Amino acid sequence: MSFSYDTKNELCRLPVQRRCCAQAEAYGILLYCHTFNAAEVRIITENPNLAARLPRLFGRAFDLRFDRQPESGRSEGGKMIFQITEQKKLDHIINLLGYAPRQSLALHINFAMVEEECCRAAFFRGCFFAGGSITDPAKRYHLELTSSHLQASRELEVLLRESGYPPKSVIRNGSSVTYFKQSEQIEDFLTFIGAPVAAMQIMSTKLEKGLRNSVNRRLNCDSANLDKAVEAAQSQGEAIRRLQAAGRLPELPDKLQQTAALRLRYPELSLSELAEEFDPPVTKSCLNHRLRKLMELAEKL
């Protein structure tokens, strides 16, 4: 299953309790569902958990049943359709949402229905149920809400900003898309609408990515340092062999002769490891000074 599917399943486990919140959630679903106008409500879903929630939600919100709904456990090509066409029911819904039943239905958000924080969270949850999707955080961070109702989408963006979740928006294929690309915003939004487990999964994935990147950077850094150490050891060995070929080594002080001999014997050791081979051991700084001296003498040849 997708991350988006699992997130909606988590939200479906929330109880349908207060009527005001049920109406707000149903309102969000209606604004972002397949069809909502004065002649029809049509909600299409492939999620059986959401399909089980919808009758309870609309019963609590509007005291009505769908005129058409799928039989339990059955769907049409994977899609489950919920429909209301009875005019009396439609007028009741439209009136409760603050629209004029007999006028042209221009959908916008009735802000009076989402004044309370709990109702606003329920409204956002309904929008996500019907028009939302979220990408697997292992791939990238992206949550979007898509609606064909441009005015409602613009007002949703205002509502999200007021709630502390500033989104971005774009028109795609004639629909308005409100989206988040920052992981922190997505985590906060999911927590607010009732999906803390999904939010924690994003946080966990982000931490894993950060740790993996940190380890890779460390490995790359260590590898680069190792390459430098190998190159330096090779240069030192070549310098010592030039001095040796020129017969200059016996003329050098005992400490430099000892250093040259140990470097040729242990070409694979780092400076720290090579410094431990001396008797008594010398410091890394001291050894580095001696090797630089040998290389300077070789350059003068």
C-alpha cells in the first residue's frame, strides 16, 4: 500500500463524534470530491475504510443516507461510488452549509463553519480524504490537495495560512493544487488533522536520510584523507630512494637515517602509526618535520 493510503487509513480510525466537526469534515469532502452541485453529490473512493466511514459521517453531519452506495465489500472496478440525487436531501445539505438552495451554487468556503480549531482540523481532514495525496517520504516530501473549484481552493489557501501552514499553489490540468514541500509543514499539518503516526514516520525517515548522508560524507572524507596519506607516503618514499641512489643517506644525521629506514620499511603506515614504530616513539609533529626535511634535501639533488 502507498504512504498516502496508509495515512488515510490512520485518519479513518478517528471517531465521528461532535456534529459540528462531522459537518466540517463532510464539508471538506464535498468541496474536494468528484461532484458537488445543486443536482448531485458524487463521491468516489477506492479506500474501503473511507467507504465505511462516509455513511456514518454523513449520517452524523446531515441526518441522511446516501441514495446510492456500494454494497458491503463490493466495488465497481476498484472504485466505490456514493451518490445523493434526491432534491430534498441536496437542499438540506446546501442550506446547512450556508448556501442558497435555489440559486446557482458557486462553491466557496463558509468560514463560519470552521471557526473552532477542532472543526478546522476536521475540515482539512475532509479535504485530504477527497482531494489529498502524499508522496512516500523516502522519495521526497510532497503533500497536495487538488480541487476543480478554484475559488474554494484559493480560500483554503487563506485558511491554511491563518492556521500556520503556508502552502504553495499551482494550476494543473484545469484544477487548482494546493501543496506543501517542506517536511516540517507536512508533519505539522498531518498531526493537526489527526495523523501523528504518519507525521512520525516522516520524521523518522528524515532522520535516517540525515544519518545516511552524514555517514556517506564521513566515508568520503576518510577516503579522501586516505588517498592524501597514500600519495604523501609515496612521495616520501620516492624522495628517500633518490637520496639513497645519490649516496646521501649515510651523510645525514642518525635521526633522519632512522626515519628514512622506517618509512621505506612501512610505506603503508600513516604518520601516527609510523611514529609509534620509533624506539622510543616520536610525536606525529616531529616525524612530519623529519620527513619534510628529507623531501627538501631530495629536491636539492
